[in-house]
Amino acid sequence: MTAALAARDVVKRFGSFTALDGVSLEVSPGSIFGLLGPNGSGKSTLIRIFCGSLRPTAGSASVLGFDAVRESEALRQGIGYMSQAFSLYRDLTVEENLEFFGRAYSVPDRGARIDEVIELLGLPPYRDRRAQHLSGGWRQRLALGCALLHRPRLLFLDEPTAGIDPVARRDLWNLLFDLAASGTTLFVTTHYMDEAERCDRVAYIYAGRLLVDGPPETLKALPEVTPERHRRVAIRGGNATAVFRALHGAPGVVEATVFGAEVHAVLGPGVEPVVVARFLAERGLPVSDVVPAPPSLEDVFVTMTRRSRG
């Protein structure tokens, strides 16, 4: 099966700064691919290369079978792009924004397609409302509608749910699942771990280098995340901040991180949970439970970042 998009040893330099350093990845057609990484790690630069708007310094990229450099004009008809910042016309109504993009993309049967997209995204009550008067979640739906208007086979979504409320995030993801089920390939950047868990495959980029790439469950099972004979535990029932501070540098505790009301820790070989509970109790920090905790995607990315820093 031909990849929907692929990068092969992509390098991008801006003067002396290397934004991408030998990035290689493939995305299968009809899948949801999540790209994660801190701000400035190279996510948006990679998307711009895939969209044909930025030429790589070295390496190659292909999208829907087109070379991203030599055939950039051809590939743009098959892709849609939704940016992290609302970039539509605030003084135009929902319908007028869709009309504008429909004309820009020369969408056939434009009126019927606009009606279809408005219905698909639940926008009929807001059809005549100016974009500037929409809430954040409805603005994102409108932005998604403009990106979908020409029926792209591949959709780039650069932090599509940034700044919107949890209910709107969930609703937007339900729409994305429907799109993927219909055969649209989705390339999503996000900072939210729960969104990464919903992807078929995720990759983590740091300082321009791709550190890991694979299905979420496969990444969480990597031996680097929980080394052999080590164990991950969740410590519950105490003051999480105080417990975290007490465990920092404690014998047998490899690392500790606060997760909401819990502290997750990696214990070295031979260190039993009861020893951790006793250690804390002796310091006036009794806890109710120290129980096994499977690694999360956040654990994966934290581990890989630390290894990359050396």
C-alpha cells in the first residue's frame, strides 16, 4: 500500500539553525497520525514541507504520491490544512467564509457542497452569524469546514483543539473519527496526551529529531520506558507535592512525577512498594496505596526527552 505521505531523511536549516534533523516517517492512508513535541521542535516546519510551501535543505517528502517539491501545485488539490490559530475572515458569516474558500478551490456544485458541510459540522443555527461572534469551538468547526470543502484526501490539523473547552474538543474529535472512517487521512499535531491516545500511530519530535514512532500501546511497551527489573508505581492518598519532593533523590527511586492527585514513580531493581510507603511514613507522609501503574504516553515522551538530552 502506497503511503499517504512520507518523509525520508528530511533536513531543514534556517541559516545556522537546524529545524529538522533527518526526519523519516510514513503515514498510512485512512489513518490518524499524531505528531507531538514541544513548541519549536519542528512540527509546523514539517507540515509546511509536506504542504509544498517550504523546500527541505536535504531529503525528500511525498504526499499522495506527489513529490512535495517538484509537484507541489498538484498535491495541494488533494490536501486540506487547518491551522492552530483561527485564520478565517472574522467579519464574514459562516456561509460567506465557506463561499470564499469554495471559490478559491473552484469547488464544483459549490452551493450544494456548502450546504453539505454546514450540515455535517452542525452549523445550520450559525449559518448567518459572523465568525467573530462564534465561540472558540464553533470557530474551529468553521475552520475545519473550510479545510474540507474541496473534499481533500489528506487533512493537516495543526493543534486544532488548542484553546477550546473539553466538550468542544471531544465533539471535534468525534468529527475527525467520522472523517477517518470515510477514508480521509489525518495528520494531527497536539499537546494533549488524551488526543494522542486516540491516534492510530504517534510520533514524538524533539529539537528537530524524531525520537519515537509507532502505535501508542507499542510505544508504552518500549524497554527504555520501563527498564528490565524496574517497576512503575502510583502513590495515592498523600500530599502529592510533598511526596514528590520527598522522593526526589530517595534511595531506589529512579524518577518521580506528579500526576494530578497521585505521584508516579519508577523503582529500581529489588525496591518493593512497601519500602516506599515506609520511607514516606517515616517522614510524616503516610499514603494509602503504592500500586502498579502502567506507563503512559507522557512517560514515553519524558523518558525519550531525557535520553536525548543525555
